Amino acid sequence: MLLTDNPIANADGDRYGFQGHADVLCAAISDTDDLPLTVGVFGPWGTGKSSFMKVCQDLLDEREIPTVWFNPWKYDQKDEIWHALIQSVLTEIALKLEERRKEGDLALRERMAGALDKVRQLSQAAAWLLARRAAGPLTAGVVTADDVAAAQTEFTQPGTETYLHVNRFERDFKDVVDAYTDGGRLVLFIDDLDRCSPDAAITVLDSLKLFLGEGACVFVLAMDYQVVAEAAALRFHSEDPDEARGRQYLEKLIHFPYHLPGVSFEAIVSHLQGKITDSRLSGSRELWELIEVAFEANPRRVRRFVNGLNLTAMTLHRNLKDPPSLRLLLHMGTLLALRMKHPAFFTALQADPGVWRRYDDAEFAKTELSGQDLVLATGNPGVRRLLAAVAHRRAGFEFPDPPTPTEIRLLTQVLTVTGGASNGGVAPVPVFSARGAVGEGPGHDT
């Protein structure tokens, strides 16, 4: 069983307790009169921003508030991203207006036809602005002279030239939103902004103000605050980024910062425990302690860990003479966490398997590391804490003692394939040993 990183589709799929928080935010969005409004949904990578916004979208749909979803990273370095944003919004509006035009009475059909004409003009104008570089700095010099010549003929239609000034575009967009929402509001969800290149991320934010800034809209932006603030800092001073100015830019743009509520680790365990295919691991206190120390309550990282765990366990079950012991499986989990969190240490462990036991002994004796062990720990902050969490002499848990060099060689070879390459992308072919060759010595069976 492989788990995906896809966000949930609607509120019914909520497994992390987002709905109660989303309901409060959606109520505030519904009741706000001073529009446009920009809401920033802030949270680190992998904490569920997309899923939270999907819950919000579903709740707003129940309130019959129209929404549009836009993923800017799909267009990053493929198209003029501001143009894709505008056309995505206009396309969604046009589809709904056409549906209402067909179903309404004569007066409504006439009103919807007029709004559709304005949508078409705005769409042509956006393309014309792209071709003529009328958006100035937004195009970042990507459009060539040949592009302009080719596009002028196609897009310079009667009436389009009236959109030379962005202000006219804003006013007409406002009128279209009013017709589309019957005087209500349109909520535009913009996801994965922090996955874009710095230039593209800031271009999207600029576009909201330049083109759509007068409409009765609520813009809900999912982002890692620090990533986008750094992108803004680069925009102002590419050689010497001004971090303070980058933060000021976001503070001016974002009217309401909403920090994503944390997911409890208990909710992650409840949701993912049944996804671990080996029953001995799924119910192991030691495994879940390892996961919590390594990945905290980050749903995406835990899902990725579970994927690697399942694939590696399946590989061991199918290629060893006898089923692997819980001891070997727990060591496999620790090595997988090391590969994901500390790939340089994982590589060093392949060259020097004894380093794990030396760290374990230092933790038990409460002594300092020295020599290359100290250098390795300094270059991999957090690795000693992770190994201390799985120390076999830790009170309250039953972690096995450190693996033998033979066990480490077997497991790292398998993990390099099932968990992703760590040696410059070159993954060695695993060589599986018979039961007697793995974990030599008393108590080291598989």
C-alpha cells in the first residue's frame, strides 16, 4: 500500500481535525463586508495547508459562496503566470455564467449575456496585455519581439485597446464579479505558492493587486511564510536580500494572517497506523516513538516514511529465507528515518557501521563525542538526539541494541533502493543474505 501526498477532496475526508477551525474561518469570510480581503494560510511544508483549504472550499460551497481554485506552480516557468491566473478565474466565471444564462428567464439571460461579453473582453485584454508587454515588470522580459508580432494580430480585437490601462481592467473585473455573485463575493484559493520560483510567487501576489484588486473577492493564499518572505526580499534586493522589507511586503498584502492549527500526533497515529502493513510494526510503541521524534506531527513526512517502511519490509519478507525479526524491522525504521532526515550521516554509516554503537555508548555514559564522530554529529544537527531516542537502554521502551555491521550493510543496501538513492543517485543492487549470515552472534537473528 502506497500513500499519496494528495490533499483531501472535501470536509468528509478530514482526518486531522481541521473542520472546526475551517468553519470559524469560513464564517469570518462570509461575514466580512470590507472587500477585497486577502487571507494568508501559513504553515510549514507538509502540514496540511492544501487539505485545510479544501475543507474551507467545501464549507463555502455549502454556504453557496462561489469559489475558484488556482495552482500557480503548474504554470511556473511554463507560461506567464499572472496571465494564467487571470484566465483561470475568467474561465471559471464564464462557465458558471453560461449555465445561468441557459437556465434563466429572458431578463436573466440578457444580463448574463452582457456579463459574458465583458468576460470575453477581459480575456482578450489579458492576452493582449501579455503580447504587448503592457504589464511591464510582470512579464519579466520573457516575451520576445516575435511573440509580440504573432500575438498582436490574433488578440487585438475591437475594444481591447481600451484596456491599455490596468485601472479599466480592474473596474470591469469588479463588474463581472458582481454579476457572477449577484452582489456577493468570490473566494479565490491559491495553493502551493511556496512551491513556485521566487519571481513567480511574487508575480502572483502582484497580480492580485494590479488586476483583481477592486473586485468583491476574498483571496486565500496557502504558503510557508518564511519561504515567500524570502522571495519578496530577493525581489527588492537580489544581490543583498532585504529580509525586513520582504516581511513588510507580505504584511501589507496579507490583511489577515491565519496560522494553520497544528495536527496532533495522536490524529496521525489514528489515521496511519492501519496503513503500516506489518502488524508487529503498526502496534509497536517503539516505532511510533521513533516517528514522533524524527518527524514530529508533519503528516506529509510521516506518510512518506510509512511508504518507505512498507516497501522495505515487503522487500525483506520476500528476499530473506525467514521472516525478518522485529529487531531487524525496528532497525530498518531507524535507518530509514536517518536516510530521510540525515542523508549524510546515513552515507557515513554505510562506510563505518560502528558509529551507531559509539553514539549509543556515549549517550549511555553521558560523555562527549570526539574525533570524526564529533565532526559527523556537528555536520548533522539532530542526529544524536534521534539515536538517543532509540537507545536500547532508554527507560520505558524496548529498543534493540545497535545493529551489527552485517545488519547495517543489509539494511542500507535495501533502503538505498526502496527509500531513495543517497550516494549521488547511484543505488547499489541489494545482496540478500541467508538467515545465518545476518546478525551473527547471540540474539541477532532476523
